[in-house]
Amino acid sequence: MSHSKKLSELHATAICGNDITSSCLYVSALTIVYAGQYAWVALLIVAAVLFLFRKIYGEVVGALPLNGGAYNVLLNTTTKGNASVAACLTILSYMATAVISASEAMHYLHTLISSLPVTLATVGLLTFFLLLTIGGISESAVVATVIFIFHLCSMALLIGSGVWFLAVHGFSIAMQNFQMPVEGSIASAIFFGFSAAMLGISGFESSANFVEEQQPGVFRKTLRNMWIAVTVINPLMALVAIVVLSKSEVIQHQDALLSQIGASTGGQWLAGLISIDAVLVLSGAVLTSYVGVGGLIKRMALDRILPQFTLRENKRGSAYRILIIFFLLCISVLFVTRGELGALAGVYTISFLTVMTYFGIGNFLLKMKRAGLPRPEYASPLVVAVAVAAVVIALYGNIKLHPEYLVVFLQYFAPALAVVFLMLNRRELVQMTLVVMESFFDTLSELARASRVKLTFLMNRLSNQQFVYFSKADSIAKLNKVMMYVQENEATNQLKIVTILKAGQEISKEFLKDLEVLDRAYPEIHIEFVQLEGVFNPELVAKLSREWKIPINFMFIASPGDRFPYKVAELGGVRLII
């Protein structure tokens, strides 16, 4: 992505806002199906939960303003394996969002152009946004902004048309709907309506996945803007539907409910306008998926969780290989499902809600393990607990409504997790392969020898990647935690322990003895101690990275205290491991 131009508040809000505000095209009808005339109550509860997540996201990303969302916070508070699970869920959520949004957009367009081949048009739309994002995030943001503004104007016009309809025709339809009995109790109706309505906040997590491309201070504003949009549009749209259409009409037209509201309140011109808006804003949600997944997969590749070849960038700063791989995955899903994307809704639902749960857990871990990190705002533990509980309840409600979704989700999630597992344990897998080669190919000496040479070279290349830990002459207990983390999470046998000294300062003999003890305790890891004179700052980190040819995200520090003069993001990607 482009590194020279950072996204403004409007552009950043538009990119993630198209995803979350496009939810009104389907979530209003979905909520009315389960909650009936109380759908607007369920949507207001969702808005309240989202308000809590504003603080949760604001605290986490404010303390660790790096791309990756839930993956980033778990990487800096727990193990790579746990972080990778959250990353797989996020990628699945983006993949499902892109395919479903592109297909739904083309279905809306099909209502305007009946001769349109939906599947081919979906491929065309996915291809268009692939080329657009390869062209750079700034160029993508302009398109997203135009779509976003048009969508907000269209929704305001539709709500205004509903109010005018009510003023002219009275409350007879509304009274009829509100007097209808609900299935089961009112509480159960609101519960299942709330569970379905939680899909209406999909996209809220997207801003955290490209926070490094935003101008300073913009991220928290995107959270506020998305919350305002969802709080105003979604409950009002459900309320308009209830006072304008009978429940049977809502169910009959749930695939294009807003167009039907437009036809009932303003005529066919408004229905056509809303259909055009649906095509555009759902297309904007496809763009959000490309931008969000690009930032996440790039971060994972830098951390050696995914292959390094994906990091190649073009002249505009776009990691085009990541975008092409994501495009091919989306196309494969489209053709495997033969355009029947109902099954993908299960992947989308469970992935998204689980990612939100992980983010709440990450907030708890940040409080416990990184309490000294400065943060612009703070979510109380009670707020986090209530928010996480609400998402878990919604996840349970969705699985109870559609237990078959869980099976479909696992069919997609298991292969994704298997790929990450192989990458995390590739050194051990290479070693196992060497053992197998020696066991089974003794009779084929030439083949065995060539294979052993190739595998040994691969294993050495993995193991010889150096990592750096910046130490403040720490205690042996803290250094032992560092060694345990490196041993459990990184495929390396090379670690530099670096201490930056002030002029005239000397390392204590006890610290040097502790290093000797660690060297004997971890014979499989070569420890190199380096002491330098100077000041630990972002410039020094960048300088050492260039001189030693060690990526900055392979450099570690302990969690800094309140007096640390820099934000973690200013260090360029240095990871917190203890």
C-alpha cells in the first residue's frame, strides 16, 4: 500500500464505512424476520454493544497502532499460534464478505439489467477491484469516498420518503404490524433478532487492519463515524419498513427490501435509485475486503507465518501478489459454490463474531501483560466483559438458528489453519522429512543425497535467520522468558541480545554470568551479546536493521513503561514479547 500518502478521516471512514453501512441492505429484513415489530429494539441493542467496542478497539489499537487487528494484539500479548488462529478467522471473514458482497451487488444490478450474467459479472467486479487496489490505496480511497457519500445521501432520502409516506397515509400499517403476535415470547424474538442483527456491524474491525495507512488520530474517528452511521441508519430503516410494509411483504421482498420500501414510498424511480446505490455500496464492501486483507496478510508474511514471496511490491507500494492470491481464492469459492452463496453466510457469520470475541480477549491480555503501554483511552474490564459476552451470545444464537453453518465453517477453517500450522512448524517438518528420507531412500543413494542436501539447505536457511532482543541488562528470569518465547514461536537458532549503554556506563558482571547460564541452558540457540553506546530510539532500530539485514519485526523488546518517550508504532514494527 502507499506509504507516502496517509488516509484522511473521510477516506479511511469511507473504506470501512462502505462495508458496515451496506449492512442495512440485508440486516433490516433479517432482523424483522426473527424479531418482527421489535427489530428496531434489537438493532439499538447492537448499537449499544458497538459503542462498547469503540472503547475496546480504541484502547487496543491506540496502544499497538499496527496493521493486523486481532492478530496484532494477540501477537504482542500471547503466542504466534494463537494470533494465527485469529488471523485465519479474519481472512475467512474477508473472503466471504468479498464474494457475498460482489454477488449480491450483481444480483441487484440484474434487477435493472435482466440480461446480465450474474456469475460472470461477479468475476468482473472482483477483477475490477483487484486492479484498483493494485493501483494503490489512495486511488482506491477516492472511489470508496464517492460511493460512501452517495450511499449516505440515498439512505437519508429513503428514510425521508418513509416519513413523508407516514405523514400522508397515517399509521394504519404500523398499528397492524405492532398488534401482530410474535413467535414465542418477546424476549426470545429480541434475542434471535439481536443475534441476526449482529451481522450488521461487520466491517467495524476493518479499520484496525489498515491503521498504519491512516493519518495520526484518524483511527478513533473512524470508529466514532461508523458507530454513528450504524446507530442512526439501521434501527431507523427497520422502523421505516415496519410502518410502510406488512410483515408478509417484508418476508416476500427480503432480498431487496430497501428497493421495495423505495417503490412503496416514492415510486419506481426511488426503487431504481436504491438498487443503483446497493450495487455501488456492496461494491465498496468488496474494496474494503481487499484493503483489509492486504494489510493483514502483509503483516503475517513479515512475521514468517505466510510465505515471503507475497511481500513483493509494485512501484505504487501495493503488495500485488497478496491481492492476486486473495482474488484467486475468492474466484475459486465463487465457482465451487456455483454462485449459491448461502453456505458462505455461515463462514461469514462465525468468522466475524469469533474475531470480535478475540479482540475482546486481546484487550484483557493487553491490560494484564502490557499495562505500562500508553493508550489514548481505556475500556474498563466490566465494559470488555459485557461486550465479549454479548458477542458470544450472538454467536450462540446464530449457531442455534443455523447449526449447519458450523459444519460449513469448519470445512473452510480447517484447511486455512492447516496451512498456517505448516508454516509455523516448517523447521520441524523439514527435520522429520530428513529422517524419512534417510529411512526410506537408503537404496536410492543419489536421490537420497540430493534430497538431503536440498532439505538441509532449507532448514539451515530457516534456522539462520537472526532475531534481536533489546535488553536493559534484564534479570535472568526475564531473559529466560525471552529464550522460551523464541524457542516456542520462532524457527531460528540465532539470537542477538543487545544492550544500549549511555556514555561511561558498564554492564554488570552478574548480567554477563546470567548470559553464560542461558547459553548453557539453551544449547540449540546461539546467543550473541552486543553492547552499543548511544540512545535507544526509532532511528537506532532502523539503522541496526539495515546494517544487520534483520527485519524490524524480528526485533523484540519488553513492554515499555510510562516514561518511554516513543509510541510502539514509532519503532517500525518491533514486537513486545514479555
